[in-house]
Amino acid sequence: MSTHPSTTAHERALHRLRVLIAELGTGGGTLTPAVYDTARAATLLPERPHTCEMLDWLASRQQPDGGWGTPRIPLARDLPTLAAILALHRSPAHHDAARHGTEFLHQHAPQHWGGPPAQDIPVGLELLLPPLLDEARTARLRVPDTPYQALRALGEHRRRLIARRAPHAPGTAPVHSWEGWGAPAGDLPIDGSGGIGHSPAATAAALRHNAHHAPADRLEDYLTRASSNRPPLQPTVWPIDNFERTWALHALALAGLLHHRPLADECARQLDLLQESLTPEGIGMSDHFTADGDITATATAVLALAGRPADIATVDHFRHQDHYRTYPHELQTSLTTTAHALHAHALHAAPGHPQAGPPDHVRRFIRERQDRNGRWSGDKWHTSWIYTTAQIITALPTDPAAQHGVHALLDAQQPDGGWGAGRQATPGETGYAVLALRTAAQHDPLPTAARRRAADWLTRWHATGQPCDCHLWTGKEPYCPTRVDQTVALAALVTAGPQPASEQRPSSSLHATQT
């Protein structure tokens, strides 16, 4: 086999991809640790082992301006900052960090809050932040309140809706934010994962009030397993095995790699697992959580790309007026959930799949939300406009609006060859841009220079061994599903860079996307 440097990089990327594919879903999925959930566990359960280690980690994550969370995502900073303050203020070693945090909130809140909350606020923020503000006042901490009045009002509205539709079964969407509205007494909505709503923070809140009752062992075991990726730190959500498997396979499908010889057997095994988990009601982030429209649509698209049966009618369970919902009764819409549903429909409109697609006003929902510069931004599940724009290009590659989005992506490629909505390129964003441009290029030839520069950037990134640690996906705070972003970046590297002739194989499943 050739030892040309580009071939060696290709082989190494394929090897790492194969390992990643084999790992998908194991351990419930891998995520970066979360400030909010770690802080709540430390605050609510101070007697658990390693609390001091958790507090030291929280202090180490404080930004120079005093807040927590990345400054480029300002609306996602209030919750982790307030949670960290509440965890640290009781520790003499961290008084200064807590004080600096309260000073940050007094400067930050009036600048970014006051009007109606945006569509892309973090998950459950309207339910979670007001109780922490009240907790801070009880602790005599000087934190601002007036800027959050509109958010409080939205939270009160949400609580009325939750109460009206009670009781809520374990593993349903409202329970994910149970710590913001649930009652500590009575039956706890423990799901099959052993926790409350796949949320470490909600589980810690339940354990705080039930430490001497029967469920305590199950709740404690959940927190231990949720932190297993980086103990004792907690992620923002767990488990996510179905989500991790679906999004990684989606990237591999867009890259034409599901049937690529070095990866085909591991991909087939993961596709079997995905197919088993997709029910007539849909699929959720794990088999213990309710089905959601985003994962259902994406899984349906993946199976179609793989040449496997999937019922498009399952996706349409989530259609609501002119868009597709992720969960029933949600108040914020999602561009990417709707795009993934449109993609699934496009695949099922191919020969042999006569089902009618969604009405034109669903496509209009997408078109009308495009920025003048060709980008789509403000999605509720991902903070990067590059991801959102890439998903829409993949769903509607021949639409004039998507073609405008292609030019926006090309214009945004950084001088070093990567893509990033912030100052620096990231592996995940670069990977998604490459995969979207690959789809678009099969309809309208694009300059090859962009692909070559991206391949060079991804090759350099892979050679350094640096992990994917970009907190761009939206939960209660931004996070990174590390296996997903690594798979996206490596799939893009393999498909964008030169390949040995012996390994080139056309993917009939990918061609289905262009039918």
C-alpha cells in the first residue's frame, strides 16, 4: 500500500472512524461535563464523595470576565453562572470566584435580557433560572432579578401548561427539567435509566429529598454512571446512546461511507441497533426516553440512505402547522428538526417510495427564516449557524435558498481552511460544512479549492490528536457530544481528501439523496 503522506492520513482517519463506530452508544454515549449539572449536584448533595474536586473544577471553568460559559453564546451563560455561584459561595476557598460571578451577572443581565426570550434559549431555562434566583436571594447573594422578568413570566406560563397536562410519565420531555417544577414528595418519575428525565440535575434534586427512601440507591447509581466519562463531573443529559448513534451514522451516510469496505461491518451492526430502536412512535435519545421528532426524522433519513425500510408516516407524527416539532407542546420551533424531516421526505420521494412529501408551506417555513446573508441561525438545538445552514442545504440542495446558503458557507471558510462561527475553526463545524458542500456539489459543481483547503485543515487537526471539545450543541447549557463531532470531522476528512484507488467505492445509498 502506498505510504504517500495523504494516503497515510486517510488510513489513520479510517482506522479511528472504525474504532469510533464500534463505540457508538456504549456507556450511554459521551458528552463533555456540564457546569450547571455538576454545580447542582455539588450544592444539593454536598456530602457525596469528591465534592471538593467538583468545586475546584467549577472554579477552574470561570471565564476572565467572571461568568461561566463561552462569551460568544451570551444567553447560555446565566444558568451555569448562577449555579456555580450557589455551589462556590459556601466554600471559603472560592468566595472570590462567587463574588466575581455575581459582579458579572450585574453587568451581563441588563445587556442580554429584558425583552421577550429568544427562540434559541437553552433547554428549560425559563423553568430553571427563576428558582435559582430565589435560592440566591435566600442565601443573601446580590444577584439581579429585574432583567429576567420576561423569562420569569414565560416560566410561569410553562408551569401552568405542565400542571394542566399532569401527570407526566417518566422519560418525557417536561421531566427533563423536573428540578424546576417537580414536587420532591410523592412518586418520583424515575425512568428506565434509573434517573429523573435523563437529567443529572433533576436526579440530584430528587436524591436530595429522598436520601433515606427506597429510590435513593437507584438515583445514586444513576449519578455514578452518568459521570463515568469524567468522574465525578456530571453531563447535561445522559444517556444519549440513540442520539449519538443516529447523528454519527447520519454523517457517515452523507459522506457515502456506510458501505465503505473498511467500515461496512461496524456500520451494519449500528444500523441494526438503530432499526431495532425505531418504533412506530419514533425514537428518543435513548430507549428510556420519549420519541422526539428530530431523532426520528434523522434516523428515518439514515435508514433510507442505507437502503433499509423506514416508515415516513412516523416522521409526520411530529408535524405541527408549518413545521416539525421535536416534542409535543414545545414553545420554541426548530429549523433543524424541520430540515431533517424534509430530508427524510426527500429520500422517500425517490423511485420506489411514492409517499407524498410535506406541503409547500413547510418549505416556506425554512425559506422565510433565512438571513439576508444566506445563513440560517438561531436554532434551538445547536448554536452554530454553520451546522444549521449545513443541515438545511442537505435537506433542500436544489432549492434557491439553499444555494444561497452554499455561497454563505463558501464565503465563511477561514483562511486556514476550516469553518467556525467563532474566531477559530472547529472540527465539527468544518465537518458539517464539508458534508453539506459535498451534497450540494452533486447538483451544481463547486470550486474544488474549498474542499482541498478543508481536507488540509482536517488532516492537521487529526494529526495533532486534539479532541472535539467545542460546546456548540444546546441543552440546559451548551455541550459537545464528543463521539458525534469526531465522527463528523473524520467522515469529512475521509471523503474530502485523496483516497487510495483500491478503497474507492460508490455508495448507492448516497445517490438516493440526489434522486
